[in-house]
Amino acid sequence: MSHELWFRTPAPDWFEALPLGNGRLGAKVYGQVADERIALNLDDVWSGDGPRTLTVADGPAVLADVRRMLLEDDDQLAATERTRALQGPLVESYQPLADLVISSATPTSATPTSATPTSATPTSATPTSATPTSATPTSATPTSASAASAASAAPAAPLAGYRRSLDLRSGIAAVDYTVDGVRFRGETFVSAPDQVLVWTLIADNPVVDLQIGLESQHPVRVEATGDIYGVVGHAPSDLTIEYRDSPDPIRYQEGRGIGFGVALRVFADGSVVTSAEGVVVRGASRVTVVLAAASTFAGWKVPPGRDPLVALAAAVEVLDSVDVLDSVAVDKLRERHVEDHVALYDRASLELGPIVDNPTADRLRAVAAGGNDPDLVALTFNLGRYLLMASSRPGTQAANLQGIWNQDRRPMWASDWTNNINTQMNYWLADLTGLSECFEPLTDLLEGLAESGAETARILYDAPGWVAHHNADLWRATWPVGEGGDDPVWAMCATCGVWLTAHLMEHYRFTSDVDFLRERAYPVIAGAAEFVLSMLVPDRDGVLQFIPSTAPEHHFVLPSGAKASVDLTSTYDIWLIRELFANLVEAEGVLGLSSPLAARATAARLPDIRVTPDGRLHEWPTDWAPSEPQHRHQSHLYGLYPGAEIDPVRTPDWAAAARASLELRTAGAVNGGWTAAWLVALWARLYEPARAVAVIQDYLSRLVSDNLLHRDGDIFQIDANFGMTGCIPELLLQSHTDVIRILPALPTEWPDGSFRGLRARGGLAFDVSWRDGALTEAVVRATYAGTHRIAWQGGERTVELAAGQQLDLLR
């Protein structure tokens, strides 16, 4: 099976560098022959100096105005503008940490010319605001340039056999090459068991001379004691989000902001000298760098610690716990990493067609030229699982808009949690592909948002329960952001928390974990339902409307030609509220509860799901003209996916309306990678495999870098990678209705294949194979006892399975 990305040249920029991570510490590896650079991130290093206070005045009065404008005046434009008064502060931004810089005496001319890491190099050696002169970033740069000078002055050396790779199954990035007849192999991994990054270079002969140090875009100072080399610094205490202009956008203030410490030790069979100028290695055949990092972040409710030396001490403590003394100990460190990684990674896999052993970049070019490479689709699927393992582990922050990999102090959209689909899409794959542990950070995030969002609900709406809007950050912002300056079309989305709660119920459905449902999921679901019920108000016909409501990020055009976005309950919000209330009732049924809250939810008279005269689903209460007929959000189709109310078998009229809506929405080019992922699942749920495959082919042709990470121009969003891995299985296994369907929408382009370990709701795992489009194997394993109806082309069975039982459905 295809579990490896590989290349014939080093990464030309940060985008193409290979990602590593343990959920907390992230790295991007270039794989260069000389002057290697490994970009580092830490999941809790963000801008800001602690939680902020929401100071919106007269929120309930503003809400009353918006309701009056819609219910009495039918003035959507005025209502849209009035919601700006509900906006609070902008979110903070996820930050880069530092770069591990390794300069080698290997001639730089031996490095292929495509390997210049221009985008990974700090864009400014000095922060844009006033910084203490002792804390400029350049103070962390190794001042001894002997190795680099030797490299640049040496005559050209022949380079042969260069190969750069990422083994998804082991979590190891490697580089192999030969210079002047000496064979080199480099390996890098980030260990979850030991919480360290490990970089090793092995040569056939003792010819390795290195200079090793750390650089950062933040103000840092070097701390070197004994065999430890490190830096300490602070993230910005104040930062202006990238889409806002400011004469001083990145601001550091002494004693404020999240502090961090990065520490490393170097082990070699040659000479090793550590000083404030860096670590110098001479005459070695094997060198290993072990690196750890920590921050002063102390939780979202409190300001961070003030002394970054505390973070450095924590990083050094991690290094001391590793206890690496020689190459044997390093090999054991590697073994522990691989064992941990494989235990998660091998839970599920996908194989499509014959394995293609060509460089990944070449394969992408072939697909762009019209070729069919099902094995590349399988690699794309496997990569998404790898990335979630690398960016979301128990005890870490949830995977953000870029996972845990970010090179910019002012990243696009703050590299935050964007909760009108992007955060959710990050986790569509978790339970489905056997990574339930990786779901835990999302639960942690939701519990924080629920606590923070209770105060937001009170201040803005005088409502019980909790609310979360479009954006969230490390400090658990839950209000509509923008301070009056952002467009309500995306800022004013008060049901983002409602959508997030659906994941908690889905996690229960996949795991059947009643303790999780009782202790963690139900309180959050109930709080969201309490908020929604308090926000419902009757219209002229007595139908309960959720106000204010939007179709995320999509304007409608009024008869006057003006664009607005706030109205009575959008179809998107109807789907979400229906699902929330159903989830509340289902959870109470499992837990043996019968609350007045659930009774109120059951009795609530919500707006109907409506179909336009020409057969499409309504997007807004009135069939307004859309400002963008091919808009990137498919929010009015939520009931088809990720919801479960629209089904071609059970609700054919809704399915036909969803298809008509989708055909209009996709009449032009797909707008972005995460949109492509969503479309794959929507077409799969409509049993349209040819259209789903066309989207996948287009995605691989123009919306990914050579390393398969999503890239749209200079924008990196990891939700597309996660989304593809979560949506491709919808073509192969569906369990969202009362019938589990095997190969429900198998593309003809994938005549042969198999999957192992895909999960179905009800605690089931499936191993399935097919050849020439026909099912040849279908084995189901049950984690919990239950009765299930399972269907496939030409067959159907109702099976009663005991916990731990395995059954071959074709026998």
C-alpha cells in the first residue's frame, strides 16, 4: 500500500517541506544537503496575554432591534448592519516558534538549486515594534560561521542519489544522498512518547562537520549551560490580525505575552562543543540532535507565566528524561516513537489499484495532464490520518486552521479555529478512520468554548446556556469578532457552537462510550440547546425563528440591489437546530433522562425545510438571489452532509432538491480545497461517484503542493487534507442511516481496492475488498453488542453481533 511521499529534490520552500508532529510540537523539514532548516511550532504559542473581557454595551437591546427590523419591518439590510454592534475583539493568532538551523561543511553547490528556503527564512530579523536591544532575534543565530564558510568556499562536490521522503506509517522524514562517494542518511521524527524532536545524520565516514543553532522571528536570547543550547523569548503580547492594516501590527512588551523556551542537546561520535554561539560538531560519522520546547501558557482562563526561563527549564527537564547517552539509546528512542505511531496509524488504511512508485510531484503532474492514479487518492487518504495524528493528541490543543504548522507571525485568518465548517472538517475523519483518541482535543476545546460562551450568551443576548460564533482562539473567544468592522456575513454566525456539539454525539455513536456521553458530551449539548431555545421567537404565523441567522459567508441580494446577510432562520440553521434537538433527545434516551429541556425541544415549532419552485432547497427564508451562485459554502445542504436527514432512499424529494442546488453551486470551478472535500461527500451521499471522483481529480490537479498539502496560491489550510480523508470513505462505507451500506458509491475509476479498519456508527469496524467493481470480502468486527442492518450490491443482512465478535458477511 502507498504510505510514502518521496522526491528527488529538497523542498524549495516552507509549503513543500515535510510535516512532522506529536500533537504539541510541530516541524517542517526541508531535507537539504547543506544549511538544513527545520521550522518549529508549539501548539500553545499564540499572540495575546490572556483572556479578554467582552465589553459590548446593550447587547440585549441590539438583539431586540434586530428582531424588530426582521419580524416587523422586513428590513434585512438594517438588521445586518445593526448586528455589528454585537461584535467584540478580534481573535489572536497562532505563532511560529523557532527554526533549528544546521549548517554543514558539505559544499552548498551540491544542493539542488530548487532547495533555497526563501519562505521559511524569518522575514525580518527585528520585530516591527520596539524591542529591547538584548532580545533581537539575531542573538539566537549561531555567530560562528566556520562550517558555512567552509561550505561556500569549498569546490563543488558531486551529489548523487538524492532522495527525500516521508514514511507515513513510521512518521519519519528521511533524506539519502551521496557526496564525493560518501553515503549520507538523515532522519527526523517528533516523538509523542518522549515529547522531543530527533534529527540524526549518519555518514559512511567521519566527515561530518556541523554548526547547529536556533533562530526565531520573535525576540529571543541564547541560554547555553553545559551541553544544553537553548533560546528563550516571548510571542507578541499584541498583534493585529493579517487582514487589518496597522502601522505597528506586531507588538512585544516586556513581561507580557506567552513565553517559550527551546532547548537541544547534540550527541556525536566526533567532537562536540556547546557554547552561546551554538553547537559545533567535528569529525563525526553520526550526529543526533534532540530538541524539546515548552511555553508559559497556563490555561485559557489566566494570563501566561511571565518568566520564559521557566519554559526553558521545562524543556530541559524533558531532555533529561530522555536520557540519551549513545547511539543505542537513540535507536531505542526511535523504536518507542515508531511503536507509538504504528499503533495508531495501522488501525485503518486504504488501497486503490496498483501501487505507483514514482516521485509524488511527478504523479501530481500526470493527474493534472488527465491521468488516473487511484493509488494517489489512497495516499491522500492516508496522509490525512497521518496529519491528524501529528497535530491532535490527548492533552494538546485541537488542530487549528493549519494543524500545528505555521510560518507567519500574521498568518492568514489568524490560523485560528474557524467554526462555521473548518474546525469541524478537521475532525470528520477521526472516529471514521480509527483515531478516536485524536478527537479528545476537540472535546477539550468545546468544553472551554461552552464555559467561555456562557458569559458571551449572557452579555450579548441575556440568554442561558452557551454560544460560540465564527472564530475562536487559544483564549476561547466566543463572540462575533470585528469590533464593528467585520462583515456580519461571517462574523454573525451564532450557531457555530451548535454545529460543534454534533461532533460530540457522533463520537458517541462511533464509540458507544456512555461515560463520555454522560460526563462530557451531554452537558455541552444541553447547554447549547438551552441557548437555542431561549433565542427562538415566534413570527407572525407562530413559527419559532432563530434570530439573527445567516447562511455562512454568503450574501443575498435584495430587490434594491443591496447585499445583506442577516435574516430570519436560514435553512442551514434549521438543519442545525433540528439536529441539536434530536441529539438532545437521543442522548437523554441513552442516559435514562427525561428533562423539561428535551420536552421543550420536542415541542418547538420550527420553520419547515422548503423547496423553491424550480426544485432547489431554499438557502434563506425568501428565495433571495445569491450574491455568488457558485459560493464555496454549501451550508444549506448540511442536512445531506455532514447531517443525516437527506437521503435518496428515505427522503427522495429533499435529495432531488439537494441535487438541483448542488448542480447550480458547482457550475463553475471549485473554489478552494476544503470546498472540494465537502463536495466529495455531498456527491457520495447522492450516489454520484463519477462527480465525486471528478472533484478529487481536480483537487489533486491544482489545489495541492507537491507534498499533497493543500495550497491555494500562498494560502495553506489543512482542513482540505483532513476533509478529503473524511469524505473519501463516504464513497465506500456509509452508516448515517438505519442501514450500513458497503460500497454505496464505488467509482468505476477504482475497479480494484480494499480498505481496512474503517468504522461505522454502532462500534463497528470493516475490512472490505473488491475486484472489477465486485465485492470479494466483507468482514465486520463489533466493539459492542448490537443488531445491525448491513447492505451491499446484491446482498443485505441483519446481524446480531456480540462484543468482540467478527463476522464474514459473504459466508
